Amino acid sequence: MLLSKMAAEGGGKEMNEIKTQFTTREGLYKLLSHSEYSRPNRVPFNSQGSNPVRVSFVNVNDQSGNGDRLCFNVGRELYFYIYKGVRKAADLSKPIDKRIYKGTQPTCHDFNHLTATAESVSLLVGFSAGQVQLIDPIKKETSKLFNEERLIDKSRVTCVKWVPGSESLFLVAHSSGNMYLYNVEHTCGTTAPHYQLLKQGESFAVHTCKSKSTRNPLLKWTVGEGALNEFAFSPDGKYLACVSQDGFLRVFNFDSVELHGTMKSYFGGLLCVCWSPDGKYIVTGGEDDLVTVWSFVDCRVIARGHGHKSWVSVVAFDPYTTSVEESDPMEFSGSDEDFQDLHFGRDRANSTQSRLSKRNSTDSRPVSVTYRFGSVGQDTQLCLWDLTEDILFPHQPLSRARTHTNVMNATSPPAGSGGANPGSNGNSITTPGNSVPPPLPRSNSLPHSAVSNAGSKSSVMDGAIASGVSKFATLSLHDRKERHHEKDHKRNHSMGHISSKSSDKLNLVTKTKTDPAKTLGTPLCPRMEDVPLLEPLICKKIAHERLTVLIFLEDCIVTACQEGFICTWARPGKVR
């Protein structure tokens, strides 16, 4: 009894240990204790009942080369510092600006990157009582307060962002489920706004503000059921992804106010959302403890990731680790060829081998991408994930691809799993027994059926061998990419560009409250066994309190927890 108690205590202590470094294929990431930002007294904040700590960055193009500025909220306080990152220790005694609010707390904030200079920045701050403030923390000015009398919305501001490419338009989401478009030049009026319906669709409506003179809000969006927890603009600014407490991701064409596609969480609300750097994929996280990857072009779930033990609070792509692999045109003659993977011009340490039969010869230039994204959660853990070629393009028409993988904890397929039937998708992917090349870096894909996923570092051609079919798999990939490219050009044709195959998904969202049991097993919410399950590359406990921030910068990763500590993790080779 005593021994088991001691073992339990020892195990618990080890489990509770905070990690200060971790290693991935790129190398060692290291926590820089001297670069920690917090309130000046460095005392952990008692976070009970307070709003999440958030962090915003802006670069003011300072001539000194130290132009990064950092804003964060802790309880009733808001701080604005010079961010020295991996270069120098943080000096907490000298915030550029500090504000303490009474009666309301800051909940979120966003800088206007277009207008930022060394002399002036425009910072929007949303509050728990519904107001939005425009401040300049360099000039120490408060220029405007929106929804001051709370006539527009009385509920908490959940997300505020400047509209990409605009110096004056910004969008605000509330826990009421409403979003409002504002212009900083206009007033909010002295009476509650009157609205006129502009457009209505499946589970959403958009109204314009009816008044003699132009006033805020310009538009009111009502989206789904319950709180609208977060939204994110696509990299080109044309689309808007929203996640709500009703568990739905909804993606809109922002200008035409058209619904592009939807997705439903496995269960519970969705709390966070982000876009891949090229706008092709959206990742969400939420109360089902999962990260879910959704294809913008195909309007479908392509993978889920399970690593967190509690709600996922932030998801973010790492544009600096996303890799592009390209092979030169060449004649394939059946002999083994070495291909160097390019990481934005950097050779990868390990080149991969491909066996290609003579009849699979092609002169195309296959290009493949590995996306890196991360997530943090209420379980105090940071997870990093790789979204690889085998997940993005699992079904290669006209070919029977043979792939390999270095899978952790591979299990036999669950009974009745969707992919267990070799004929279900017209192709069967198996793991070769005797032609496995040297071990790959750890894969983050777990098979859920007899269909096993390729290793996370494999290129399209890696290990792919045609078995009795004349067309090489990369041709179908190349063609598919071309088709995706064409679709991108048709995006402004409202919803006409969505294939008939995927447009029926939109009709599954009902205007009344959706029964989760009716969406499970549909394209809106596939069963767990019907899509690949990703395994995190790393999953580390990095804080004592729930994590609320994850931002990828060029030379570091920034995280923050509810105690009010903002941590900087130097990327490999970036510690100075």
C-alpha cells in the first residue's frame, strides 16, 4: 500500500513537471526565462473568474531594428511593451503604456498593421461588458469608444479584428452570437440601431443598419446558436471562418455574404480557428479535446488530431516550418533515385528514396507541402502537429499506391471501421513488408483502419509504387492541384464553384437547433473511424495554468497562460 502510494506520488510529480525545452525534427526549442513578460511585479495572477489572457503583436518599423511591440491583458489590466524576443531580456519596469479598467475587463485586442508607425499605433480592445475601445498606446491616447452605452450589444466581446487591408473597418464578435462591422470614422448614435435584413441563409442572417445618416454598426451578422467564440479572416482577406458554441465552423465569403461551407465538431462547442498560410485548410479546436482539419476547397473534414486531455483553446499554423518539397523534371527509368526535399531553400538532412517503374515515367514537377500547426489547451499542454501528403491526398485515382509509415502505437483496425473494407474507396493502401527505407522521423498519423497513412516526412513519390496500374500517383496529385487552382479563380462566383458533391453539405445545416446525433456520420461530422487520426509530434506540459496564447514568430514561439506569464521559446539555433 505504502509502495503504491509512493509510486503514485512520484508518478504524479513527474507528470506535473513543467517542460522548458523540447525537440522536433528541426532541432531543440528552448524556453528563454529572461524573455518572460508579465505584470511588473511578476506575481502569478489569480485567474479565477477572469477573462483569458491574450497577446497581440505589431511591428512599428522602428529604425533601430527592434520594432516589435507586445500588448497583453491580465485581469483588469492592459500592458504595452517593447518586445525583445530572443535578443535581450525583458525589462518589465518600463511598460510603454499600462491601463487599469474599472467595472469591465479587456477580453481581446488587435493592432492595425497597415497604419502602425514608430510614433503611432491603432489598437482595438474589446471588453467583457460589450464595449470596444480604440487606443494609441504610444501616444497614450484614447481616441474612441464604441458601443459605449451598450445599445448595440450588451454581451462580452469574444473577438475583435481589423478587416484585412482596411485602415478604418473592424469586425467585433460577441457571446450573444452576433458580429458587427464598424467604421472608426462613424459614430454609434444615441439610440439603439434599427436593422433591415440584407441576406438570410442556413443558420445565419445579415442586417444593415437603417438610419438617415451613416452610423455604426454598418452590418450585423447573426451566426448559429450560442456564443460566437472566434473568427479568422483568410490570408487573402476574402473569406471569414467563424466558430461557435453550437459546435459549427461556418465559412463565409465576406464581401458577398455567402456561406461557403460548414463543419460540425465531434461534440461540444468550437473555441478556436485558424487558416493555413495558403488558405487551403482550416483548423479548429474546442470542447471535444480534438483539433479538426477542414479542406476549404473540398468543404470536408480531412483529419482529426487527438493529443489534448481537455478543451483546446488556441490553434495556429507555423508558416516558418511549413515545408515545400519539389523535384526536378526527369526521366524515371526504374532505378532508385534520390530526391532532396527543400525547406524554403534549405536541404533536409535526410533525402528520401523512391522506386518508380519504367511505365510510370513523367516529366511533371510534383510539388508537395507539409503544414505545421500547433495547439494549446486547458490541459496546460502544447501540441505540435504535421499535416502531411498522405493525409491531404489519401485517395489517388487510377493508382494503387504503396506507402510506408513510421507509426506509433499501431493497432488492428476497429470492427466496422469505414476504411477497413479494401473495396470501399476503390483503392487499398498497404504497408510494404520488405521495402521499408531507413526509419523516418516520427509520424503524426495513426491508422484507424487497414488504410495506413504515409510517414509525415514522405514526399508524394516516397515509397509510391504502382501495382498493376499504368498512371503514376503523382500525376493524379498534379492534376488535382491544377483543378484546385482553377477553383480558386472561380471563388468570386458566389457558391457556384462548389462541386455538387460538396454543396449538399451546406443543406444539412438546419435553421433550428441541430441534433448532434443527426450530423454524426454525415459529411458535416464524420465518425472517428472515417477520417485519419493525427498523433502530435510533441505534446508537452508547459504551464501550471490553462494556456490561452500560441503565436508563431520567425525566431520563436510565444505562449501564455492564465497566470499572466508570456513565454518565449527560441527556435533551434536562434538563441543568442
